[in-house]
Amino acid sequence: MHVQLFLFSFFGLKKGGLKQLKRLTLFIISMLAVIFLCFYRLDYYIMKPGSAYDVGEFVKVENGDVDDEGTINLTTVSMSKATPLTFLIAKFREHQDIMRMDEVHQKEEDEREYNVRQMTLMKDSQFNAILVAYKKAGLPYTVNYSGIIVLNVLSGGASDGILQPGDKIVEIDGKIIKKPEDLAHALETKKENDAVQLVVQRDEKLLDCSVTLKEIPDSDGKVGLGITYSENVSIRTEPIVKINSEDIGGPSAGLMFTLEILNQLLDEDITKGYRVAGTGVINEDGTIGRIGGIDKKVIAADKAGMEIFFAPDDEISEEAKKKNPEIASNYEEAVKTAKKINTDMKIVPVKTIDDALNYLESLPEKEK
């Protein structure tokens, strides 16, 4: 009786308002269920078609040619942590994939480390794009190496609790680190329990760190810092190129960055007035590498009204076919998706930057 009176008093209900209390309780439970369905994060990701973006909005070449009729566009996938609601929707939606954490993250990689790796891959793709474009244009450039970037700190490793993802190691035991091989050389004579002194750049500040070397987890006795890393490399050019890719991560925009830089460096419009989209990793030698989510990017390009889509024409190894008999090249998957969505967009296979340039060169000028 006293409990009931307390509840009536707490919720501002009059005696006899039990139905009101039940309705209020049901409302609260319903709201909690909605919050759980919409906001509780599961250990899965949802990948679905993203958008197409004019690369000219991200790439600016000093005094470059920007008065072209056509556009060069990168395409993206949307990748987000699954909630119970988005998980259920993806189960019944075509072109939405549910991915386990281990399919997205590398071993022992948390969300922060994943984001650092994606931003580093994007930075590397920009470097390669500028390098390849300036080689093709025959213009001067200078490559600078300035340390290594920490991507992942292994749990239980020597650097656990000392280094962080995104740290730049610029010095070890008084020796300047420019390339990954410099770090490897500095550590090759070290033994377990040896202490090394590091100079690390973190958030634009230089820090001194002491790390006692330990056996690297799952390395069969190898001793080291217990990190994964990438080289920190930059390129200086004439004219200067600035790329602001905002929050777009990963290496898959490399091909389209390269084409846009060339288009601004050259006087002619290499697009011939067409809306050109595509995807693909660009390597330093100009070859184009495989990417993930090609079907989602074809759909994104089609929705944005693109007329041409460059797809990596990668070769599938026999070993990969044995592991996954249903695996297809990016180009084959792109063609399959294009047929499924009945698009008029032309799917063009490319193995190198020259394949893309030769195709564009062969196009007739688009009628205005």
C-alpha cells in the first residue's frame, strides 16, 4: 500500500490511476527498446553504397586548369557500426553487407587504430597519385622521408601503454629515423630487455620515450617494439598540389586523384566533357590495385549520373581461387553489378594509369 502511494506521488498520479502508471511504464519500456535498437553498437559493420564526389573539390593544383566541362569523380562506400535496427534492415536489403569485426579490423586493431590506418592509407594514396601524375607530366618533384607512423600497438608488447596509434617515431637512440629500414637496422642487434630511447612526435609535440624491448606477441621469439607501422613520406612539387580529402579514408581514390591532378596540370580536358568516375589503388609504378566494395561504388556512381566508370582489372591468383572459388576480379564484379542495376554507364577495365589515359584519349569530344 505504501509503495503504491509512493509511485502515485512520484509520477504525479491520483489514487486509482493504476492504468496511467501502467501506460507510463509501458512508454518508458518502449523508449528504452527504441534506444537499444537504434543506438546500441554491435560487433558488426554495415557496408552499403556511398556517394560520388567531384575530385576537383578536393584537389587543387597551383594555377591549374580548372575550366573543364567534364568531371573526374571518386566513389565511396558507407561503412558504419551496426545497431540491432540497421543489422535487421541489412538482412533484407540488397547491396547492404553485414561484416564481422575481424573482416574489417586487423588483428588486435581497435576503432582508433582502424581510423589511423585508413587515414594513413589515404595519405599514401595521395602521395602515389602526385608522384605518378608528375612522372607522366614530366614535371619536377622531390620525395622526403621523415620517420614512421605507428598504426597499431600490440597488446602486451613492449610499447603497450607507451606509444599510441598516429605517433611518428623520428629518432631512436640518438639516430634519425627516416625510413622503415632505418628502424629495422637500429633494432637488429638489440636483445630482450634492452631499453631504447625514442623521440616521438604526437599532436605536433616532440616527446621522449623509453621502451624496454620484449618478445613480439605471436612472432616465434622475435624481439621488438611490438607495433605495426607505415613510412611517413611526403612529396614537394612545382607547381604545388594540395589535397584535402576530409574524412574519406583508405587507398581506393588513388586512381581518380591521379587523373584529376593530370587534368589540372594539362591544358586540355582529358575527360572530353564526360562525367568520369572510378576507383582503384594507385601504386608508385602506375599499376592499379584491387579495392573492396566495388559493387557499392558502381551503384553510387550510377545514382550520381556518371557516364564512365574505371574498374581495376586485377588478376586473381590460383591460391585465391582455391580459398574462394566464387571470387571475381573488380572489373568482373563491376560488370555484373552494372547489368543487375541496368545502368547505361560504361564500365572500363584498367590495369595501369596508361589504360585509363588511353581510353580517355580515344573518346570523341562530348557534344555540348
